[in-house]
Amino acid sequence: MHATAPAGTSSWKTPLLMLMLMSATMQLSFASWWTLLNNFAVNEIGFTGKEIGIQQSIREIPGFLAFTAIFVLLILKEQTFALLALLALGIGVGITGYFPTAWGLYFTTIVMSIGFHYYETANQSLSLQWFPKDQAPAMMGKVMSVAAMAQIAAYGIIFITWKTLHLSFETVFAIAGGITIVMVIFLWLTFPQFQTTVPQNKKLILRKRYWLYYALTFMGGARRQIFTVFAGFMMVEKFGYHVHEISALFLINCVFNMLFAPKIGQYIGRFGERKMLTIEYIGLIGVFVAYAFVSSPWVAATLYVIDHAFFAMSIAMKTYFQKIADPADIAPTAGVAFTINHIAAVVIPAAFGLIWLVSPAAVFLIGAGMATISLIFARLVPTDPEEGREWIGKITRPAPAE
């Protein structure tokens, strides 16, 4: 299954290039928002761990509702849906700085998050539909690399100009959102509607044989919150990192993705999803345990970079599903998977925010326990997954002879 362009379309207007540009557009906007978020919340609004936990739980609600994307696809084509989601993301980011109150940040977070999560749902689905199975890991790595370049641009510009030009939060949020909106218009006018060879089911789908993918996805949502919410918050609250210093850390993370994500994609294609997921979760166990006891800001920064580096291996979870899935299930399952991913994501920030007030170390030790569960699931992935061989130990009965 792969995408085809209408006859007469310019050769450079490919699905791969469009996904690269859409991912770069998303990251330019979201990276700017994420870089400023903790400092904006703490310094401008006065958030503590309790309020940041609530805000992050609110941010995850649209992700929890991502399954509703399948109903939108009854009306809109998936490519159009992805662009409209990017537009909402740009608007949400652009207006954030003009609402410097707790309720204002909650509101703009919802707008931004609706765009972000619907875009991510459509992006994952389009990637698995447009890329051939044998090339998908490497091509996803290339998309991730280009997205990292956009992140580098955002982080680098903020790092260089924040102090030298005395920028305000309002200005940076507005510029980032505005660029996203302009890019959406460009993509809308420039690229054709790409067609896939397999029509997608337009209903919610939960299949028993996908249970391991669902389990890995659920645990991935829990693991992600430890990094995105509490590791970043620790850098500001415990170690006093400023905006330009957080930007520098993000910049290092992006340089890694830009340089190594394509290579990691190739390794997944070469060594298989099972081995790469195993490496990821063993590494995360060590990182989370270290977070719990770190006392040096330099060691904490090193752990933060290592933690982020493992995110590139998430390609393995997507390509595992691509190999076991009925091709017509990809779009509806993308929405369902995002909802499963965000069940934990909605609960953990608020609940762990309260735990944080008592013991920040406990948050990270629980995270290590989550990574251990993920490791157990990863070891159930077959070395050669395919439809009918979704997990180790499954016995596939051949179809009766006609």
C-alpha cells in the first residue's frame, strides 16, 4: 500500500516531501510553545507542580478524544484534515502569550492541543498508508530528521534572540503561530490530493489480535508524560534553568534527531522492532531511576538528552503495527491508538503533580516501573511480525482448504 499522485503532478510534489514539510511546520510551532511553556507558567502566571499538572492533563484531553477523528473523516479527506489540524495548532500557539492567567493558559492549551493531537493522528495514519512496508522505517526516520531541523530553528532562534533582543512571551508565541498558519496555506495551495491504493474503514475498530500494540501504546503514553511534564519541570523548578538554557537542551535533543533518526530508522529495518524496543526500555529504566536521585544540574541535563534520544525508537512501534495490520484498518486504528495512548496521559500529570508535591523522586521511580512493564511487552513482539503472527506464542491456524 502506498500513495499515488494525480497524473501531471510535478515530480517533486511527493507524499514524502509533504509529510516532511507538515512535520516541520508542526514542530516549528509546537517547539516554540514547549520551550517557553514552563517559564511562562512559572514566571508569568506563578504555577506550581499542582497547576502544571492540571494544565498538562487538560493538554492531553484532545489526545484522549482522538478516536473521534474517524467521524471527521466521514466528511473530510485525511490529507485535508491534517492541514486543518495544523491551522488550529498555529492559532492556539499564536494567541497563548495574550492570555497570561491560569484560565487563559488552560484555554489556549485546549485550542493548541486539538490541532496538535488531530494532526499527529492523521500524520501517523498517512505515513503508514503512504510508505511501503520495506521502506517505512527509513522514510519515517527522514521525516523525523526534517522535523528536528525545524525544532533546531525554533530553539536556536529563541536561544540566540531571547536575551539579545529582549523578546516577550507574546511576541515569540505570535511569530511561531503566524509562521505555522502561513505554511498551512502554502501546503494547501501547492500539493495535490494523494490517493492510497486501499480504502480505509470509516468506523471505530478494536481487534483482539492488536492487543500487544494497544498495550505498548498505552504504556508509551504513560512513559511520555514522565519526560514531557516532569523531567522538564524538574529542570526549571529544582535546578533553576532559564529560557535560553532550556532552549539549549532542546537544541541538543534536536541535533541528535536530525543526525541519527534516519540511521535509527535503518536499524529498525535491519534488526527488527523487538530488539530496538528492548534497547529503548532498558535504557529508560536506567534514566528514570537516575532522575530520582540526581543532584547535579549537569548530570540532570545529560539524563534529559539521553531520555529524549530514545524517542526516535518509537518508529519501531509504528512499523510493528504496519506489519501486523489489515491495510484498511490503519486510519481508524490511528485514532483509537492515540486515545489509548492518552488514557494514562490524561490522568498521570494531575495525579503525579500531587505526588510531586510530596516526593519528586517517587514520580520517577514509578516511571521506571512503567518502563519495566513496557520491556516485558516488548519481549513479546515477534522477530518477524506479520498478519497472523502478532505476538510470540500465537499459533496461527491455516485457513481450511477450499
